[in-house]
Amino acid sequence: MLVMLVIWQRRAMNRSTDTLIAALAMADFLTSIFILPLPVAVSVPSSFLGEIYCRLIYDGFFMWWAVGVSIYTLALISVERLIAVMYPIYFNRYFTRGKTSIAVVVVWLWVILLTLNLILTCTVDGVIHACALSFSPAVGQFLGIKVFLTYFIIPAIVMILAQAVTAVILHRKSTKFMEGNVQKNRSNPSHNLLTAKNRVIKMLFVVVLIFIICWGPNTIAYFLFNFGFISRSFAFSNTNRILTLLAFYNSCLNPIVYTVRHPGFREAIRGLFTGSKIHGGALFESKSDQKVLPRGKKDAEDQI
């Protein structure tokens, strides 16, 4: 909520990264809301409302949708930063706030497709008048693979590769500046822009690392559980509860990372509570991302 308020306060100056981080904060906030336990119905009627309850409420559809949105938005941020560093000219042309918002909506729709299995496999048991999962062991194994790949492996690979390539590019540009003795003048605009980009990339690296640490054990355990490598008693064990709790801690750690790793965010929080005047441009983007310098294409890209 705090992240959304800070970015909303600066909404007139927001760019693509700010829009994506606001979307990530929204997904984390919704996760923290949907994870709250709801009273379980004692008797579920075999009716339309009963089916709605089982398919959308009982099985945690909205919670897992919010979790998926958070994961894929984080992956999208990693790719967005890579493009900003690799192709700064094209980035400013194509990554407008409107197009970024469309990308966020696409992520929402994509995650709905990923979570459709919850709607399709949870139904009302007319005999015991309760919600029940209706699928074979083979389908359960397929779903285990799907969750493992789509909620952890694929997003993690995208994030790691994007962060690694971005780090390599920034290192090369930093080396080029050092060879040109730019480091002797710390007030040089090029040096300041590179420093700002490095700060944001390092912050996002920490966010990605926290995601892997929080969600890795839970998704791996779920995968092993569905293939029988872990006993059925694991589902009701304290170990499962701890791993699940660790996974959902991911939603509340991101604002802490922003506060610790980003001076501009700390200043924005201070301004939010003190009512001070807002200065500067977009919060999570360097000035080079917000304005293209009037130079040749190659020179401009080297500058950025």
C-alpha cells in the first residue's frame, strides 16, 4: 500500500518502471488481502452459488491469481530494465506509460489462464455437500509440473538471464567510462546516469533473489509432493506451513528492499508523510530513461 501511495503521489511524472513497480505493489497488496482466512462453509449446496464458492473462493483462485501476477510482473520489470539498458533509444519510443499499462493487463489475463485449473478441478460433492478436488493422480502430476514450471522455473530463468545480461552491459559501459577517465569527474552527467541505472538494477537483483529464496522451497516441495517423493502427510505438516509462510513473506519484503536500497524512495516516503513538495521526475527511472539526448543514435546509446 505504501509503495502505491508514493507512486500515486508522483503519477504525473511516472514512467514505465514506476508503472510496473506500482503494478507489482498492487499484486502484493492483493495477495496479502486474499491470503486472509475466510470462514469455511459447513454445508455447500449443489447449486450455481455453491459451484461459484468452490471454484473461486474455497480453492483460493483469487489468491493464486494475485501471486502469479506478482511473479510475472517482476519478470516483466527485469525484461523492461534490460531493454532500457540495451536499446535506450527504442525504449523511450515504445515503452510509454500507456503501452506499459497494456502489458500489465496482458500479464493479468495470462495468469488467469494459468489458474484456470483451479476453476475446472474444484467442484461441489453432492454426497457430502462440500468442496472437493476432482482429478486423477496423473492430472495431479501434470498440474504439479505446470505449477513448478510456470510459477517458478520459467519466471526465475527469465529474471536471472535478464538481470545477468543487464549487469554485463552496465559493466561494459562502466569500463568504457573508466577507460575514458570519466571517473575523474564525478559530476559528469554520464557518470551520474550510469550510477542511477546501477542502483535500480542492484535493487531489482535483490528483489529477484528474495523471490527465488521465498518461493523456491515451496514450489520444489509441491512438485516433489505431487510425484510421491514426499509423503502425503507433508500436506498437513509444520514443514509445509513454514514453507508456505516463507513464500508469502515475499509480498511484504519488497517495500523494505525499496526503502533500504533506493534513496529516492526513502525521500518520497518522507515527503508523503511530511507533505513536502515533490521534486524530480519518475521515481525508479534515471533521467536517461525519461529523455533522449539530442545526439546521434550511436553516441546517445553510448552516453546512456
